[in-house]
Amino acid sequence: MNNFSYKKGFTLIELLVVIAIIGLLASAIMSSLSDARQKSRHAKRLQDMNAVMQALEMYASDNKGLYPGDCGNDQLLSNIKDDLVSDYLPKLPRDPFFTGKNDYRYCASDKNRKYMLLMRLEKPYDDNGTNRWWCRMSTSPNNVWRVYPFCSEL
């Protein structure tokens, strides 16, 4: 007969190892969820800018090829809200992450024959540490989004 008695259960080391593994898995999942959220917000921004561009083109078509407003001091898209909302847009889009001062920007130029839309990236710095915004100018070929360094001045 054996005089040894075995207790059922886990040792403290085994429990700590399991907890550490769960913690590592949770941090990996949270990191990928954060990236997915950021990509989702970026897709929303692109959708918003496309809707605004269509509204601006419809406005110009109804107003002898001229776009609304001017650059103003703060260049916020909300400055031309009265020109676009109701006739061309159901409501003015808002950035899904930034608000107020960092909201979408708009600037008309060349006596309102051209415009520029700006949106801020959540990670607005490139690999060299240069501040970047994504810009779309109405005169760019094939409606291509481009990064322009002068946007960092806004």
C-alpha cells in the first residue's frame, strides 16, 4: 500500500503560466482590433470625402461651375454647411476620430473654380517623421488621392 496522498488541482506555477499565456493572446488580439478600427475609420473618411466631392460637383453644376465659399481662417468644412446641406448632402460628415479643430477641411481657390479637401490621418507622420495630411484637389488627374507636404501648415 502507498502512503502518498495526491491532492487534486493545479500548482501555483501552472496557474501563472496559463495566466501569462492568456495575457499574451489578449494583447495580440487587442492590437489587431485597434488596427482594424483605424482602418475602418479611414474607410469612413474616404467615403465621407467622396460624398462631399459629389456634393461639391453638383453644387458647381448648379452654380456656373463655381464652388462654394473660400478658404476662410480655419478652413473647416462646416463653413460651407449652409451651401451643401439639404440640397446636396443630408448632413455634413464628421471625422469619426477627430472633432472640432481637426475636422475635415475645405478651401476654394482660383475665384472658386477649384477646391481642396483635407482630412487628417490618425498617424499623420511618415517614416521620416514628416507631418503629412491626405489631400485631394479637384484638379488632380483621375481623382487620385495624394499626400502634399504643404498640408502640414494647416
